[in-house]
Amino acid sequence: MADLEYSISDSRLSWNAKGLSWEAVSGPFGNGALPVGNYLVKRNRVTSFTDSIASSYRDPSGEGFFLPLEPQFETTRSGFGIHPDGGVPGTLGCIGLKGSTKSFYNALAGTPFQDLTLEVKN
């Protein structure tokens, strides 16, 4: 079982072991939603929670982050991540967290400094 699960149809990112979930969106811009499959969540490469990041990666507090994702399958697409859904609603294929995102960032900060796993489902 993956550490994190994202349901495209439910628009929800869940961290089941922690009993946490967040409303989120993926797509519809660019090539659409994040492809279904398994990813490594590059925990050791997350940016700081800061206002020194592009506005499309900031939540309503004015701060945000970017957490890279690495597909565990062949794809021609790249640049995937988890970040706040700032600016125009929707993403180019990342998972954009809706509303306040500090709780996700804090949950992430409370985990060992190692990769996590993510399963994206329809």
C-alpha cells in the first residue's frame, strides 16, 4: 500500500496512515491530469514553505512549496509535483492542493527524510 493516494475522480489526496486528506486537483491544463500509476514522492527535495515561490504554487496564506514526484513507469511527461493550487484553478498535471496547505506541509515535515510512495487512481 502506498503512503499517499490521489483519486482523480474524488479530487482528494489522502495520507491514510496519518488519517489525513486534502481536497486537490490535477489538470485540466497541458496534457491533463497526472497519469494513473505509482510515483516516488521525493521527500528530500521539497522546497521550503515560503512566499519566495511562483504564485501558482502558493495557497491563500501567500506561501507555498513544491514537492517533486518521480513516475515509476515509462512516460514522456515530466515535471510532476505536489503543491498548493494557486493562481488560476487547476494544474498542468501536478497535484494542486486546495485551500490552506500548511497542514500537508507540516505532516510531511513530521516524516523521516526519505522518499514516500504515491498511488494515483482514477
